[in-house]
Amino acid sequence: MPHIVAISIGDINGIGPEVVIKSLSNLDLSRTTPVIVSPPEVIDFYCKAIGLELDFVKISDPSEIIANQINVLSFDDSEVEITPGVQSVSGGKIAMQSIERCIDLCMKGVAQAMVTAPISKEAVNLAGYDIPGHTEFLAEECGVDEVLMMLVSDNLRVALVTAHISVKDISAAITEELILRKSQLLYHSLKYDFGLSFPKIAVLGLNPHAGDGGVIGREEIEVIEPAIRHAEQSMLPLTGPFPADGFFGQQLHSQFDAILAMYHDQGLAPFKLLSFGHGVNFTAGLPIIRTSPDHGTAFNIAGKGVANPTSFTQAYSLAVQMAERKYGA
């Protein structure tokens, strides 16, 4: 049986359903079986809204999954209120229920990977969930203490030491121990998730000009450089710290298999510029395979038929490749 990939529908009032439908409408089903976890009426609504037919089967239990077809696995305990462009309790609740069910499918071995469409943290909080983001929720649900957020586009891979925290808290959060743990997760993922035998990792500094020898800041001298030295003693191939602006400006990213950035925007701003809308968010350190597109809900264009599905398509493709590497083709 081809590898089953569970798809969480995301916020039903954002562009998630649209990019899912567009991506799957062109999917080669010979290698994979997609299972969209969503109320079927959401798929019906957006197919009509964007003028695209999707051939799928409606199922109510994982035992009914049909191989090499698009399956829509429904759940009955949600009120479905579709209002494109509007953040709502219904949208947040369905998004989280879909994620929970996808995680369950993967943890039970029914699905070999999951791809998550974008959620709205505001809508999720309206629905009663208190989470900073997908990544943290996945870690908690899968029972792991540490995960790594990584953005991937072909050979460009950017991982984050800190992710969804306030900018004012970044410096205090970055410790030598945290850098080492994230480096270990990154190295392990590059070897086993991406199949790289001898990966090379670049580490960015925190301050402008990587602190200019302590003139602008001392985090490089007191935290980042010691972490790199200790990593080298453990045979982790880290180089740096590099000034972030010069690193990308001089195209040094092409000389490394991955870049470890200190905080969210330091890594993701240049990544999104360089990936040209083809980026994929991958969560390393989980017992399951999870990818997602690198964009948000884009409520302003929801339901208008203009959303670009490329990132979701790439996320699905990477999930399949990882499943084949882990479980066999």
C-alpha cells in the first residue's frame, strides 16, 4: 500500500483548503494516498468557490481509507461555519481538531507522515486553545521535550535556536546548552531525514556584525562561540558565528547544508526571499514526519481562488520523500 499522508485542513476561513485542493488536483497518486482530515462540506465549499473539481471519497473511519485515492476523513463533533476571511471560534476549533486527528493517525501508524495547512493563532485561542504555534503543540502531543523548526527549499535549510518567542526575550533564552541541543537535533535530522552523510552547519551570530568582538554585544563571545567549541569536541560540524547580513549577502549559504539562526526573523526573512515561495516548514525531533507550507492563512485572499499552492505542494512532496526514506519506497 502506498504511504498514507494525513493532511490537516488548517483554518477553514483561510487559504488552507484552497491550496490543499489545488495541490491534490495535480497529484500523482501512484506513490501516495492523501487523507484530508476535514468536514467534507469544507472541501465541497471551496471546490465550488474556486471552480475546481476534486475527485475524492468521503470516509468516516481510518479503516475505510482507499489506497491511491484522495480520501476525506470527516469528524462529526464540529459546527461548520465557513466565512472566508473571518477569524472565528469555529475555524480555530476545526483547525485544532484536524491537527489532533492527524497526529493520532501518525502515532498509531495508520499514516506515515502529516502535512499541516496554516492555522490562525488568534482563531485557535478564540476556540480555547493556548498555544504559541503548530511546532510547540506537536511536540507536546507527541510527548517530546525538544523539537527544531526548520525551513527547507531544495538545498537551502534554515533551522532556529528560538522560534515563537518575543524579541525582547531572545537574548536571555539563548544559552550554550540550548544551542548544543538544537545543533544535535539539526545534525541528526540532516543525516537521517535528509540522508546527508557529512553535513556542514553554519551558525549565525545574534548581534549585528556578530557583536564586532564584543563592542555591540557579548552573546557571541560568552555563549555562541563556547557552544561551537563544545560541539566540535562532540564531532558536530559547526562553523561560525557568522554575521547574518554578510552571510546571506555573500551567498555563503550555498557552501553549507544547513544554517542555524538564533531567532525567527533572522533566519526566515532571508529564507523566504531566497526560496521564492517554494519553502517548506519541517519539524525535526518528532517521532513522526510533519511538514507544512511556509506561509500563513492569508485571510485577505481566502476564497478568491488566487492562492498559490506551490509551497503546500512542496511540503507534501517532501513528506512523501521522507516517508519513503524512513519506511521504504
